[in-house]
Amino acid sequence: MTAHANSLTARVSSSREAGNGLWSMTTGDVRVMLHALTQLGHDVGVLLERAGVSASELDDPDRRVSCKAVGTILSAAQRARFTPNIGFELARLTPFGSYPLLDYLVATSESVAAGVEQLARYMRLVGNPTEISAHEDNDNMRVEIRNAPSPFSVEYSVSLMVLHLRTETEGGFAATYVCVRHVPDDEHALARGLGCEVKSRAAWDGLVFPAAVWQRPLRRRDSVLRRFLETHADQMLAQLPVRPGVAAELQRALARNLSVGSTSIGTFARQFAMSGRTLQRRLAAEGVSFQQVVDSARKEAAARYLTDSTLAICEVAYLVGYSEPAPFHRAFKRWYGMTPDSFRHRLTLIRSY
């Protein structure tokens, strides 16, 4: 059984995305997972050490943790204390609000249908390559999960969806069955936890539920708050590369270096062990230029730093690579159509709800 668990979790680091070094998690998302592992009785300090990740790294919101390291953490946890269906168990121990923006974008929607649409639209905000789509199939709705980086990710995502929608409809949501391409550790236990049949070795990953459930209202529906959140989320989405690749890796590297070093193409080309000309070609193949990625990194960092009320706007300007406030104000207005002061005021309104 432990060998199977190791196989399940190890595939987190052997997927197509991980193999190309393109998938990683934010430190915030890793902390969510570690909190759940703590509740299962694990010493997360030991798990981080096994993965070569220091606890101090997790305090840096700009850092990301590689898929390989995440897989090592999970495999080490399973070797130390085996937990059947660990994807489901971690989802069960992940409370609503652990992914604050994404959770509230879903929960403030009018219905299950609108909530799933929000999930499909904004999934990229948590740095997960998983894609979600919904299709009508006779009298049923089929929610399909594609491009998940591992069987663990499938089990975790499906379980979170079922458990949270059940709560947000006050028990009114129930899946007819769940499909997974892998074989769960304990299929019967997983079925009991999800409250529906589980079909393993399926041709696709996802869940099916009656079309009538599609229009079930969500208990936290709030159109005013949702519109505020969507404005902020859309701004964040606009900053993200459309697809993973060297542009995504470059933007992450820039986020760590905007205020402390050169933003020349040669500096980052050396980090990626390639020439500046090769980096330019790789970026051009993805439809972007080096300067566009720099601009996008500055835009994303500016919005993030402005959420910290202790930072003066002139300090934010410096942190994103501007030596003077005036060019930063001009760039910010170009990015967001408003001044940094107005942007910060809008974030304050969002928090007040």
C-alpha cells in the first residue's frame, strides 16, 4: 500500500509540466498543504528538510516551490505515516478561505453553475495548470479536469470541489459519480467521503451531477462583493503569461530581482544558462518580448506591494524598479487606468466587505 502511495505522490514530480520544470506552487499554497499535513500528525520541518526547502523560503511571497519539491514532501509524508486517499484527506482539512481570492470568487456567485464558471475562469490565479470545463450531457452536467499535474492533484481538486460546494449549498449539492484515471488507495472510503460512486481507471477526470443541481443557489452569494473581487482578479490575470514557458519562468525570476539587481536580458539569460539571443528567440516563440515580460512583472509586483498598507507609494516605486515616483505613477496609470492611490483605496473597499 505504501508503495502505491509513493507512486501516486511521486507522479507530482514526473508529469509533463514538471518534467519541463514549468510547474510550481506559490509559497502560500504550499503553506495550506503543510497546515493540513500538520493536522495529520506530520512534522513539517522534517518534510521540508527532505525536500530541500527551508522554512524561511516560505515567508517570501515572491518565491515558488518546484513541483519536484512538492512531490518529495508528499512522498516523505506517506513514507513516514501512510494516509489512504491523501488527496481527499488534505482537501478535507483545507478550510474554505485557504485560497482567499479564488474561494470567494466562487462562493459569492449566485449558483453552482456560476461558481464553477468562476473556478474555470480564475484557476490560474493559484498557479495551477489544471483546466476546468463544464458540459451538458443529457440530464447531467459533466465537470472535466484536464492538464492536472498528477493523480494527487486530481484527487485533491475533485474533493475540494465536492466538499466545498456541498457546504456552500448547505447540503444541496451532491455528485452522481466521480471519475478518475488513477486507482485510489481505498476506492470505497473515497466514495463514502465524497458521497457518490467513484469510477477509477476512467477515460477522464472529473465529476458528474444532475442538471437540476446546476442552479442551486450558494449561501454566500453577493453580487456587489463579487464584482469588486472580479475587478481585482482580472487585473491579476492580465499580468500572468497566457501559457507556461520561459516567459513564466522569467517573470518569476524578475519578481525576485526587480529592486535588487539589473533587469538586463543578459543577466537573466545567464540564469537560464543560455545566450541573450537565445532567450529573445524563446520569448518570441511564445509571442512576447523581454520588455513586455519586465513590464508585466513590474505591474504584478506593484499591485501586490500596494496591498501592504505599511509601504509608502514611493517605496513601492523603488521596489518595482523605479528610481523616481513620477515614472512609476505614469506606468501604473497605463497598467490599471488609475493612480496608485486610487488602486489602494479600491483594495481597502474590497477588504471592508
